[in-house]
Amino acid sequence: MASESKKGQQMWGGRFAAQPSDIMQSINASIDVDRRMVREDIAGSRAHADMLAEQGIISEADNVAIQEGLDQVIAEVLDGSFPYRAELEDIHMNVEARLKEIIGEPAGRMHTARSRNDQVVTDFRLWTRGALTEARRSLKALQRSLVKRAGEHTDAVMPGFTHLQTAQPVTLGHHLLAYVEMIERDRARLDDCARRLNESPLGSAALAGTGFTIDRDATAEALGFYRPMANSLDAVSARDFALEALSALSIASTHLSRLAEEIVLWTSAQFAFAKLSDAWSTGSSIMPQKRNPDAAELVRAKASLITGQFASLQGAVKALPLAYAKDLQDDKQLTFSAFDTFGLCAASMTGMIETITFNRENMRAAAAKGFSTATDLADWLVRELKMPFRDAHHVTGALVAKAEEKGCDLPELSLEEMQAVESRLTNDVFSVLTVEASAMSRQSYGGTSPVRVAEQVEQWTQRLG
């Protein structure tokens, strides 16, 4: 172990005569976290070595040896035989040390004109770019499930709420499509983040650039970046790409949490609007009758974890002077964990939406309670009696009070009882007091009418493919 430790120490130079303490090695090592970037690290090294050879900085023979050695390294990673070693600190030194064992001296030339500072952030940007792609895909899958279910329930009437109080009848399809719209904005934020991070730090070296005649455009193109970053200090120290990613994940997870809360409410005995499948429910160790929406509750809770990881990363970078500081080592653990949690939550929400069953009768009955068509009555007074809306609001409020006193809903009042409040009312008013008529009437663009919902379902189906 002593010789291995000394070998690890030699990777970062001969400045030190003594070995680091065991505790120092433990706090300094990040291999258990950043080993996830091994593919990105090898991709960056391949591009860098190719460029060095093209520029005549290393020989073509050395580059061939490096590329062939990296072939063996990635093969060992894929078959699980790669020897990750904590004393080598991180994935970058692990790959280089193994490459040296395979090909000898040419491995030491691979790090020419770069530093771990630009190497690590290049790997991190590559990893985050891929993770953003996967996050967008997971959200798109959820959108497709929501659109499919909305299409099945374009005309299913349910109560729409404000302050969690019955407000107006809406359709279930309209309610589900609201989350499709939210998630589309989430996907757009993730896409914007991916575009902004897609600049290459590679070649910025430690912080000041390099004196070698490197071609940063070539390495940027080889790794799929739009361009090299223009300032070497910024390149090695910037972590706003990770902050932006976690910020976008935090917002998206909040939307998942809101949908999860709806499921918790809808599947309760008090609402009884929906039922989760067995695959997404759990039981109780003591109460045999229980059917708990634990998956939804966990999604609801995990939104706070992702927001916390964003806040932790922001705290880590908020007071760092330029350029690099070791504080940035923990950026990857926070980012990896946030993406892992988000992927699990998005997949769970998709599974629940795909298999949940809705009780249309219970939703319709709930929509008919709480004077939900009062606004329709006020609109009828404006439309038919040419009454100013504020006067119509007052008359309708008086009729609601009368119904409440009688212990019935608005449609259950007699015409005579209504006329005692407003003499010009006619039997025609009852035509707008059903929940179906209320929902059907909301045909403005973006409204809850089944006609509008069906149009949106068709548009989203085509848009999502």
C-alpha cells in the first residue's frame, strides 16, 4: 500500500517528501463519486491526444499508443475489471495511472498542455450535457402519458379549485394538460441550460492557458461543443452550468411534486376521484385496509432534496475567488445526486399516470357541489339581462346565500325563489346551471371546454411524436 500511495503522490509531482495522512487521503479522494465520469474522461483524453499529435506536440506513435491503451481502459471499465484505487484520488489520475501500466512512457505525454482543472470541468460539462438530455427525455415520456390520459377524459367533469375550495367545473383532460404545459417549460429550461453549457474548457490548463500551440477549436469540435470558452480563468472556475441545471431541476421537481400532491388528494377516501394501481401503492403493517400513495408522497418529498442540492452547490461557489478551489470537488456529488433523484421521480410519476384509474361519477358529483356554477349564473345575468357584472355578482351572491340557507345547491332553487331576488329571471337560467353546461361554455382559447381540450390533445400528440 505504501508503494501505491507513493505512486499516487508522484502523479501530482515531486514537491512533497512525505506522504499525505490517511485522513487527508480520505477527505481528498473523490473516486467513489467521479468514477461516473470515466467515459467522459476517456473521451476528453482521446480528443486532447489527437489534437496534440495533429499539432506536432506529441508524436503520432505516442498518440497511437495512447489511443490503443485507452481502448483497453474502456474495455476494462465496461467488463468491470478496471482497478479503481482511492489513493489515486480521482478518475483522472486513475485512468492515467492505468494507461501508464498498459503503455508505459507515452501515457505521461497525454497530459501535456492541460491541467486537472480544465480536464475535470470538461468531463463535468460532458456528463451534465448527457444528464440534461436524459432528464428532457424522462419529462417527455411523462408528457405523453398525461396527454394520452387527457384524451381519454376530455369531457369528464370535475371540480376546479382555488384555495382548495370548489370554484368552477373543469374537465379532467384540461386539468391534466395544465401539467403538460408546465413540463414543457421545464424541458425548455433544461434545453436552454444544455445550450449554454456547451462550450469547451479544455485547453485552458490550470487557469492561464498554455504556451503550447494547441488547437482548442479542434478539441471542442471533437467533443461536440459549439466552441471553446473564451476566458481561461472563467473556463476552469465556472460552475454556473451546474447551478443552472440544478435550478431547472428544482423547478421541474416542484411541478412533479404538485402533481404528486394532486394524486395524494384524489386517491383519498375524502375525494375518491382516483385509484392508484397496486404497482404504485403500498399497505400498512397494522391496518389491513390501507392503500397508501407512497410513491406520490416520496416524489413530493424528494423535490425538497433537489432544491437543497441546488442551494448547497450555490453555497459552495458563492464566495470563491478566481480561479479553482478544492471546494468545487463536491459539485459533482450534488449534481449527480440531483439528477439521479429527478430521474427516479419523473419515472415514478409516469408510471402512476399511466396506470391510475379515475372515478368520473365521483368527480362529477363533487363538481356539482359548492355552488360551482355561480359564475355561470352571473354571466347569464350579464348576457341575457344586460346587467353590469358587478350587479350580477351581487344578485348571484344573494341567490347563493338563499340556497345555502335552504341547504340546497343553485339548480335546486325554484324559479319563484330566484325571482324573489331578481324578478326578471326566467326558466332559461336553469340551462346554464349544470356542470356539463358550465364546462361546455368555456370555449375561449385555453378554456376547459371538451372541444378546446380535444384540440389541445391532438396538437400535443403531434408535437410530442
